[in-house]
Amino acid sequence: MSQTQVNSICPFCGVGCGMGLVVNDGCINAVKPLSKHPISQGKLCAKGWNTPFGISKHNRITQPLMKKEGVFEVIGWQEALTYIAQNLQKCIRESGSQSVGVISSARATNEDNYAAQKFARAVLKTNNIDHCARICHSPSVVGLKQTLGSGAMTNSIDDVAKADVILIIGADSTENHAIIGGHIMQAKLRGAKLIVVDPRQTRLAQIADLHLQLNIGSNIALLNGLLNIIFQHNWQNDDFLARRCEGTDALKKHVADYPLDKVAELTGIEGQKLVEAAKLYSQANAAFLAYGIGITQFISGTNNVIAVSNLALVCGQIGREGTGVNPLRGQNNVQGACDMGSLPNVYPDYQSAADKKVREKFSHAWNTTVAQAPGLTSLGMSNQARNGKFRGLIICGEDPIVTDPDRNKVEASMRAMDLLVVVELFMTETAKMADIVLPAASFAEKDGTFTNCERRVQLIHKAIEPPGEAKADWQILSEIAKKMGLGGLMNWQTSEQIFDEMAQLTSSFSGMTYSLLAKKNGIQWPCNAEHPKGSRWLHTTTFPIGKGKLIPVDHVPTNEQPDAYYPFWFTTTRLHYHYGCGSMTRQSPLLERETPNGLLYIHPQDALDLGLKNHQAVTVSSRRGYLETRIVLSNELVPGLLSMPYHFKEAPSNMLTNDAMDPTTEMPELKVCAVNIVPLPKNQSPCPSSISTDIEDWVIQ
């Protein structure tokens, strides 16, 4: 039996760990951590170790499928491509280019995402291109762009080891970024002080020097309160503020409206703890600040990010090793998908789609006219579909039926479209609703690059052949362009050709090539003439916008509050053993064994008050829908707060969540809504919301 090892990058979360894919007779049977990888250093989390299950040929979509009278039938590639091209052209001819769009994937490569945004702008002539960053870190892109000039992690993951204070806000990195969580624990053991801001008592909170267990949705009140304490005690970094920032006086005056007693009331945190946290962070030699979607997924998401940035700037905790403002990205290539311009408002490298010179630049480079009208976000496309104004959508590797808020609305949008094409590995809930399903190649079946949360661009290598007739996303989109008579716009033969084209059109990537990435174990952007070796830190001497901007922001109540009908707060969480919509991790019997179904976590006192027992079946309802599940008693929560992981189609938490939006980014308020729970009758088990995803159950061969 022949065995080889092909080095690659883990396809789960934004840490970007190095792994070797062990290939036996054309199949990946195991993985090995790479001992010399700069981030993971010979370690993998549970999800990484289970990678072979997530891309197994079992249950994979291997041929194009077309829905005929409600049932999928296998068809040939040419029939599928012709059908897609003709129907896209029909939508454009009858309703204009704004009636069609593309949702690309944070699980796909940079090359796939570059191709997706080029297909939208050059072939479809629309800026209707988006991906899942819309519902995770779009406020980071916009908020940090305003304050620092760049919406990415400012420092490197190994800066955790160089910090004497670590501040984690709205993230549980032991669950979704386990290798970073391990680095944080190691730093704590070496003597670093750990501050955790979270409404739940997470594993990191349990070992923290300070756990600020705030009322959910009170992030800005907390951060403004900390700033007020810092100014009152003159703990701010006056030298840094004078040299590097503007707006200090206005911010100082603004946060004076957040005195200790007011902040304690809004956040539920005692004043002495607030003072202690302010002193620890502001007086640290180097303070590493990281945050997650517990900050961004609010109607105040962009302002939450701005408030985080204000704290780091006032204390001068940026531009040096061991410091920084560091968003922890949830999916393996969500940073790269943003970098590649898979957003309606920017081209690759965050070049504004509203800028005429940028459009002229790409029109010239691509030898065609590009889209002119402003683009729709993914939720904007969904809303317009329900209004009858959006007709055709290609979704590559995303499952919005499971992951987007207010599932009933999302399903109505999908049904309203004339054409829904889904490019996928497995038969997801969204794929079940498609007119055409196309088989996608996994990360192990193609070449390309991923960009992790610290801006490190890393190569992945084709280890095995795709099953059946599966293709890479960029190849599929190129074939559709050919069928639409525009094949010359996307006439690539290799992923490297796509990368080279992208690098020629961007500054941050202009110094990168595949050969250089291979030699360097990845490179952190920007990498160009000014930074030929890449950039471990951003903003060391200046900001792209000149001086850092201190922007006053105010506490805003969440869109929904508990009331007599819906008396509980409800929030969504991630689990260590699962990832995203679960389409990959739930293929693993080992991970399924750990957490086989969606569960509702409740404080024991709330369960006692309601007469509920551990694992009892209940109905959970919000103003948008309901689901059935079982409860689990948990002391991680405070009374009045319920939580639920969003990975499980059997108990889809997004039947409940709120699609009220942050006005700046259209980020939905996924992190909080109001719900009620009622016990199911005795001896009645929760009813699963959907049926099998086994491919045989959905396809007539």
C-alpha cells in the first residue's frame, strides 16, 4: 500500500494550523500536525484531527443534479452549465443585472473567491457579491477601517506569548480557536494576567484573573466606562495619543457620561472590578486584545468594534509586539474572502467599488466594463428576492438556511427565486432547496491559498483527485462564463494564474508568489516593495489614514428585550467539536458522539423555577418561530439567559434569531433575542426539523 504525505492547512476556523494529509491509495486516511508550523507548532484541535471525515467520499455530491418535480436527478455538466447560463441571461435581460448575484465561501480558497467576485462584476455586471463575513466580522472590516485604516488583525498570534495582559472580549477561543486558546492558557501559566469579558462563564473565564460577566448587549457601556476610569486616573498613554491619534478631547468628554455607578447598573458588573480591569489593561507593558462575534453580531456591531479600538488607542496598546486589536476570524478563509473583494462595496485589497478610478482600473485590467450600481449584501439579496426584485443566485459553499437569522424568511427568499444554484460538498439544507446542485472539490482536492486571521497567506496543495465529476469553484464559474459567451474574462488554467492576476492588481499582495509562499511557510500581508518580507505587525509607526481616529459611540439597547410573553434572553454559541453549519464536522462519528444534537443551555435556577429537569424536552419560541429540543443545566449562564449552539439542523437556533440589522454593515443581531420555553408533554421527544442529508435519499440515479 503506497502512502504519501501532502502538507496543507486545516480547513476549520481562522487559526490556520499546519497539517499533513496522509494519502493511501487515493484516499486521505489520517492527518498529522506539522511540528515546525509557526502557529500550531505540532498541535491540532479535535476538528482538525477529524478532517478526513469532513471530506470523505461518503455522502459527497459527485455529479451535477437538477431538481425535476421536487426530486433531484443526475444530469451532465454541459446540460447544467447551459441551464444556468441561459437562466442567468434571462434574468438579466428581463430584470437587469441587479436581479442576480453570487454568495462565495469563507471555506473556499482565495483564488475561488477572487474568481467569484470577478464573475459577479465582470460577467454578471453586478456588485451583488457577498459571503459569510456579513454575519460574523463585517463590523470589523468597517469599524477598524474607520479608526485604524485597516480592518484586519493588527498583530500576530504568537504575540499572545509576549503580552503581560490578555483581554478577551466576546470570544471563547477554547471552543472555536482552540490552538489560540492553548496559547492563552500557556501565557497565563507563565504569569500573564487574563481578563475575560463575556456574559457566560466560559472555560477561559473560569481561569481568568478577572471575569467581567456583563449583561448581554452592554459592550459599549462597559468599554466607555473603562475609558472614563482610565481618563479619571490619568492612566491613558498621553505620548501615544499626542503623536498618533486625533479626537482625544472629544472622546474624553463623551465617556465622562459613563460614570462608575451608571456603568455598573448597565453592565451588572461591580465598580471595583471595572476599576481593576481598567488599571490592568492600561498599565500593562504589552496588552493583547482579542475579540470575536460576541462583539460584532449586534445592531451596534460596528460601534462595538469602534469602542474596542478606542480602548486600545487611548492606552497605546497597538503597533508593538504583544499588543494590538485582534479580531478572531471564525472560518478558515474569512479573512481571505474579504481580502479578495467578495463584498459588495470593495474590490480586492479593499479598493472601493464606489470609486470611479478603481472601477476604471479593473475595467482596463479585465478588458471589459464592470458593474456600476452599488451592490446588495447577502441579506439584501434575500430581502429583494421576497419582494420579487432578485431572481437568480449562485451560492458557493454556504448554508444560509442554517446559519442566517430568521430561517423562515430565508427559506421564503430561496423559494421566491427563479434560479438557485448551490455549489457544495454535501447535501446541505440550502442545497435541498436549489434548482441545480453542482459538486465542489474540497480543500484537499485542489491547489490554492488560505489567509488566516493574522493575515498569513498559506498554500494548500492538491492531495487527491476530486470524487466523481467535482470541480473547484473557480473552474465552475469559469465554465459558466464560457457558456454565457464571456469565457475570455476567466480563461485560467491553474490557480496560480489567478493568484498572479490578483497580486498584480493589489498592493498588499504584490510581493507574493506561490514559490515565495512555499519557501516562507506563508507570508503576512502587506507584502510589497515597502514590506518585501511581509508584516508581522500593522501600524508600527503610522496608520494608513494618518492618525488613529478616536470616535465617540454610545450604548444602544438591543433590538429586543424580554417581556411577559418572551421572558428570557437568548444567545447563540459555538462548540469545540463542531464548525459552521456542521456539514463537514457532523460527518465524523467521533465528533457527533461528543455533541450529537442541538441543545438548549439553561441556568439550574431557571430550570427549577419552571419545574424542568435536565435533558427534558421543551419548545423554544421567539417572535419569528419555534423549535423543539432538550435542555442542559449549565452554571456557565446567569439566570434569565439561555444559549444554544447553531451547528445543528435538527434544532436550528436561527428559527429564533433576530434579523434586525446594524445600519452600517447590515450585520444581523444574531447574538441576542427574546424567547420563551415550554415543556413538551411527557414521553414526547423533540421533533427533528429536517430529514436525512444522505445523498441517496435525495437523488434519483
